[in-house]
Amino acid sequence: MTRREFLFRLAGVATLPSWAQRIKVLAGETYHELPPLPYAYDALEPRFDARTMELHHQKHHGGYVNNLNAALENLPAFQKMPLEELLRNLNQVPETYRTLVRNNAGGHWNHSFWWPMLSPQTIPPSEGVKKILSQAFGSFEAFKGQFLDAAVKLFGSGWVWLIRTSQGKLQIISTPNQDNPLMAPIEGKPILGVDVWEHAYYLKYQNRRIEYLVAFWELIHWGRVEQKLFE
Ligand code: MN3
């Protein structure tokens, strides 16, 4: 390894162990950090394969964190702003950097939200959760159908969400790219989400998005969904 490569690696926050990242954040050398996965890369096998999980977490999510930190180097007023506040105030970010911040802060938030919504152990929905979703969508099966249908139909890259609107209504929506419900014009409370970027499934499922979505459904941590519903 050349010295240049070594320094490049050193600068790549995603490749550093989490304690080293923490030190950089505390030292003010960087602003956001890649959270560790709450389980091992192979914990969701065979539904989500270890290689995809590793690339997805380290390279994709890690990439958003690195790009966001790099953009913030040029934006002193936003360096200490908590992530959610940044997403709610994108219109205040200077136009030159706005899309860059939107994509990478969005990507960082979306993945940080998503990893804990998946569970290696089966955690089924409680009767209380089923009842709330049935009231909103007709039945629990109807909710499942509508949620997965929205994910199958999403064109290009993006996310599908269950949100609570500011009027208190449960709704299924999709957002393009790394946008999310915290951003204008939606500004709802995310309760469940699914990553419908090809990077989330292409290695294992190629073009069979529906098989990936069926696998995702089996991995949902319904305890966390319940937590979000009652928060
Ligand atoms: Mn992703």
C-alpha cells in the first residue's frame, strides 16, 4: 500500500472501526458517523445475504456519511445541526450544496432508520398493531398488499414508507432517491420503510424485486413498528 492509499483509507470514515469514528466526531474532525449494524452481516441470511449487507452498510450507507461530512466542510452553519433538523431545513442550505446534502443526509437518515427495523429473529405483529393497521387499511393483509404493491411499482430508486401524517392519518407513500417523509412537502412521521434501491437486493435477487420484498416482509421487527406507532 502506498502512503497515498494509506492516507486515503485513513480518511474513509466508513472503513474505520466505530471507536475511531467516535473519536473523530468528538474531536470535531467530522460531523456524522456510520452507526454500527445492530446484528452481524450474516444475521439475516438466507433472506438478506451477508455480502449485500456488508456492501450496503459499509459502502452505501458509509458513502452517504462520508459525502455528507465532506459537504459540511463547506457549510459551517450546518455542521452541528442534528440530522433530522437538517432534513427539515434543506431550503436553508445554499443552493450549490442543497442536492448533495439532500441526497446524502437523506441516505444517512434512511439507512439509520432502516437497519433496526429488521430482525434476525421473527418478531410478529401484536394484536394491537394488527388492529391499528386493519382500521387504517381495511385489514392487516390489505395493508401488506398495499405496502408491497407500492414497493413493486416504485419506478427507479427510492423508498416506500408507512407514515403518520400531520393530521394523524396512517398512509403509504413512496419517495424518490434518498428523499424521506421528514422532508418537505410530506413532513410526516415514518413508522416503517423499505429500501427499493437495486443495491439492496441485486446481488442475490437480480431483477426479482418481488422476492426481495417477500423476504423483507419476513424480517420486519414488528416490535419497533409498534414502538413508532405509539410514540
Ligand atoms: Mn440502500
